[in-house]
Amino acid sequence: MKKAYQLEQIKQNLPLLNFVEAMAESNLRYFAWDVRKSIGYSSEKEMDDIIPLFIKSMMESNIDVSPNIKFIYRCEEGKVYHDWKLSALALCFLVLNAPIKTPELRRFQLKILSDYFIKN
């Protein structure tokens, strides 16, 4: 009950709520669209098809989706399109689970794994 009370206090304090949201979003540093070609997806449709599967995989792995991926709209060169902001964890998860379509992806997957095993 105390936690719900604290949440209500935060909701009433807009600057604090904005700060909490900004902190949560600060971990979302990468754009799925920016890595799309590197991981071998040439079209928007391919990304649209893979993201729901990616989210489902995260949920099945008991990874909280909301702090790791967020649907957004971007505007570049007068064109508005949708994208997803990703945390480092989500980016690695996406890259490691993408089908190998390019040599760059294979190298990126191996780098992620080697960095992980060297640290551990």
C-alpha cells in the first residue's frame, strides 16, 4: 500500500514525474531503424515483422520490455516514420537473435559474445 501511495505522490508532482520518465528513457540510446541494414533487414516491413517476435522473446525470457524498448516516431528530412528506441540489452538481444544475413552481423554477434565471455 505504501508503494501505491508514493506513486500517487509522484503523479501529483509533475517535475518529479518528468524526471523519473527521463531517467527511465536515458537507457534507451539506440534506434532499431539505425541498425536495420547492419543486421540484414532491407525493408521497413522486415523490421515490423521481427519487432513483435523480439518483444515476445524478451517477455518469454522474463526480461521487462518497458525499460528496454519503446515505440516512437522520428522525423528526418521531412519524413515521419516509426521506430523503436532500444537499451543496450535490447540491442544485443535483437542482434544476437537476428538471422545472419550479412558478414557485419556475424562479426557483431561474435563481438558481443567475446566481450561477454572476456568480462566473465
